[in-house]
Amino acid sequence: MTGRRIHRSSATALSVLTALIGVALLVEAVGGAGGVFSGRTLLGVLFVAAGAGRLYVELRRGPRR
């Protein structure tokens, strides 16, 4: 496995992990005592957006060798 391939794989994995952390924050905000309009909701939305945006950019780059 080349260094570039390892970098792409780890960037993709971290993008997915970031989005999943955002989803977990959203679930906690909705189910918790803070309600829907809390700081966790904003953080969750931002984490999901950052993870999804980075994943979109990574997948759009296409296959590299």
C-alpha cells in the first residue's frame, strides 16, 4: 500500500467518523434535557456538515494511483 493510498483511506475514514460524531450529538440533543435548540444541536449540524463535505470532496477527486 502506498503512502498516498493510506492517506486517502484515512481521510475517508476520518470524514465518516466526523459525520457519525455529529449524528451522535444530534441524537443526544434531541433525546436529552437540552431540547432541540441547544448548543449540541448546532455542534452536531456542524460536525455532520464538515464530515459530509470532506467526504464529498474526497470522493469527487476520483481514483488516484
